[in-house]
Amino acid sequence: MTLYGGIEAGGSKWECAVGTGPDDVRATETIPTTTPAETIGRTVAFFEREGPVDAIGIGSFGPVDRDPSSPTWGHITTTPKPGWAHTDVAPEIRRRLSVPIAFDTDVNASALGEHRWGVARGLDTFCYVTVGTGIGGGAMVGGQLLHGLVHPEFGHMRIPHDHAADPFPGACVYHGDCFEGLASGRAIEARWGRPAVELEGDDEVWELQAGYLALGLVCVICVLSPQRIVIGGGVMKQPGLLSLVQRRVTGLMNGYLDAAPIREGIGEYVTLPGLGTRAGVLGAIALAEIAVSESAGV
Amino acid sequence: MTLYGGIEAGGSKWECAVGTGPDDVRATETIPTTTPAETIGRTVAFFEREGPVDAIGIGSFGPVDRDPSSPTWGHITTTPKPGWAHTDVAPEIRRRLSVPIAFDTDVNASALGEHRWGVARGLDTFCYVTVGTGIGGGAMVGGQLLHGLVHPEFGHMRIPHDHAADPFPGACVYHGDCFEGLASGRAIEARWGRPAVELEGDDEVWELQAGYLALGLVCVICVLSPQRIVIGGGVMKQPGLLSLVQRRVTGLMNGYLDAAPIREGIGEYVTLPGLGTRAGVLGAIALAEIAVSESAGV
């Protein structure tokens, strides 16, 4: 039987797993994201111990180079994360473990996981948004993961920001008050002086933050026309936040687009991941599965 | 030989053509968009006179219903254009001319035209933006026109708007200062008191308008990751506007994404349509061509 490895290579931790799907996870390990050498070293050690596997899927924080014809395929590129810009990830792991590697963004992996086993089953055009330390977005369009020129980077859209009402300048090192700069966990901590998890129940906080999140999702709706928006990440664990965001999205759309899911079904249209926090690592396993199928000509 | 009809059904005029491509257009007519009955009547008369054709493609202003399983397939839906909300377009033309009809948005038709014969040849993920009376966007992703839940509606994204610098409230009846509400031809005329064409050479106008256009394009880049942005429509005929927009896009991206086309090749990355104002009607012919190929099992 074919066995897969999955790595969700996140900016704060790497989730590793060996298995074939949500009901068959044989080993897992959570590795803190420290230096590239240490993080990749511990990841390789996990698969040496728990393997062998037939292929490994990696869903990585980014931006990444996932162009198979590029000399820097499998690298993290212009990330602002200290020590990680221009890091060789996939080729290094492939060299050390001698297995085929499928490589994509963490959010495309999560989208794939939700499509294979979660709340996006049966859909062909939808997106996965994560609101954690940063904000990322992945998407499937017409049944294929979206890449295009590079890959989606939802977090760096510009959204309206009323400086009079909220003078916070934004937390993005590239763009200041882009979507991520206003609505990510990092932005929330910088704006309010405490991490999101310590701000539970503060209506002022969550009304403002839900407004920014809804503005970003409306842009995604207008560009991608997703059949569903799956929204995960640590910030979305805040009680009540999802329903605030849903209400704001409906309000901002203001009846434009004759689409029942937005008009009447917003509770299912903008929804949490079915796989919870495992969407990324399970999606990475699905990436590996697809790579093996394709190389076998199945 | 198979002969196609194309209709670019726009909000101010309908462009009709009979032919097989840009080098073989046998008849054309431009019909002003008045009432649905009169406009459709004149369109039907054109094809009765210049036909018969084997299939007609229609690229229509929207929003439209292009779900083939819907009872209102081929209708324009919630458009704010007086007299045109919930108008039966494609089924009515099919009934009166008894030919197969392919139906999509005007901007998806234009995207298809540019892919078949214009500046998007060989690309599989790109978008077409029109900046005319309104703003619309169509896209191809992975070689297929993007539809999703409904279809893209780039014009209704929310973009940053500094009310202190520009107190204009926006011109969109649904959303006020959305992308279209700030950057369309209608918005320009409302904001500056004269139509765009009469504002040539006024730097203050075009610096502001280019800024809004660039903000919208940056959102599209972050969501869709297009390999190229084709931008047409009457407003883009303004001399110098394209290069202002290009410069603003590069500035807003600020080096994020390690993508040479944005960093160094913006002049080719954000570009005018290769087919000029014929992109829509030729794309409609390409829609008809695809419909005939598919029904023939080719």
C-alpha cells in the first residue's frame, strides 16, 4: 500500500504527518519554525524515523517558487520572515530523503485538503483563506489549484482603511495597511496591544476586525467568484467572529449579484474548515497522493 | 464551412458580427442599447439579413445568469441599468433565430478573444479588465474561462479611498465608492464634471484615476495571480494613462512577489488588448466556435 508524508511548513510551526488521509494518520510531529537548518533537519529526522513514505507533499508559507521549470523550484522566496528569505526547502528534503516531493503553498494545500475530505467536497471553484499570524489565500478553479504567475497572495490586497476612525498604520513590512497589515493576528496584536486570544469578548475589537476581514473577502468574491469561502487560522477561533464577518460580507455586497448563497446562505457560504487545523497537513498528504497518481499515469 | 455570429452586448451599444475570426469578418453592425425589445429586435434582424450562421456567441454586460441548468440561463440579472434588470437575452435570440447560442459575460468573451487571437495567446491564467462606463473583469484560469458561483465582478471590489483627499462619494448605485464607483468612466464624469475624453492632459485627474485603477489591479494580482492583465475600455484610450497605471502597480507591489513580469516587465504585464475594441465581438465569435466544436464532439 502506498504511504504518504505531509508537511505543513508554517511560519511558526511545521506539522508533519505520515498516513493516507484523515482516518489514517500513523504518526505526527509538530516542529517549531526556528532556523531553516534546524527546522528542516528535525523534519527529515521525523520521516527517517516514521517512514519510509512513497512521496511527500509540502504546503509551505510563502511566497514560494512552485514553477517546476525554475532553478529555484521548491524555494521560499521573498518572505519577510527573518532568516527564511530565499530558502531551499523542497529540493533539500528531496535530496536527504530521496523521495518524490510535491510542493505548493500552505493555503493551496489546505484548499486541496478541504476539497478531498472537508467542506469543499464536490466544488470546483472555491478558496481557502487563513487568518493567522499573517493572511494567506489558496484557491481551486475549475478543479485545479490556482497558480498563475506565482500563486495567490490574498493578504497583500489593499482594502479601505479609514485613518480617522483607525489611525493604526498597519503591520505589513512591505505594504503597511494592506489586508494582512490590518486584519492578521500580527496586526491585531500591534493594533490593540495584546494578542487576539486575549481580546475575547471585546466588541470594539471584533467589530473593527470583522469589518476588515469582510472587505478582503468581498474583493475575493468579486475577483474569483468562489462557490464557497473556507476561512481558517488561529484568529478565526475567536468566538462570534465568523458570524460578524458573514453579516458584514452580506452587508457590503448589498444585494449585488443574484446569488442565493450570498443573499440567503451566508452561514454556509463563508465557513470554517471541515478539517479544522489539520487542513494543511492533510492537504499536503493529498498533494503527495496526486503526485504519485500522476507519475503512475493513473 | 462553419460560420459564426458574435454579439458583444454592451450597456451602451451592441456590436454584432458574422465571420470566423479577425481576418474574416463578413458583416458588422453597431446597435445602440435602447430598450431590450428594440435592441434585441435589431440584433435579430441583422442576423436574419446577414446569416444564416451555425451558432451565435453572446458576451453580455451583467451580472448575467450563465448556469446552463438554471431556468433563467441567458438572462441579465441585477443590473442597475434602467429597463434591463432580469432581461431574457440568449433564450429570446435562440427562439427567434433557431441557432445554438453560447452565452457568457462581455469580459469573459473579450478574454477569450485575446486568448484566441490577441495578447493572451499561449497563456492559461490571465484576466481582461474593461474600464468604460462601468468596470468589468473576466478571466481564464488553467485554460478555462472563470465562472465559479456566478462570474467575476471586478468592478465591485472595495478599494482604499482617502475621503480627505477626494471627498467624491462614488458613483455606484449599489456600493458608492467601490472600484467602479471611483474609477469607471461614469465615476470620472461625476467626479470631475466632464467626460473622461474632455479631460485629456489634466494631470491632477489622471494621477488620481490611475491610482484607483492600480489599487484595483493590485487586488486582482493578489487574488488571481494572472500571467498578464489585459486592460481595455474607452477610458484606457486616454493618452499616458496606461503608463501611469503601470508605474502605480509596480509601486504598490513594492517588490513583494519575486516575479520578473511585475518587477521589470510591467509594460508587457499590464497591457492594452491586442484586438483593440474588437476583443468582445471577436471573443463572442470564439465562444460560438467552441460551442460548435464541443457539440460536435471535436
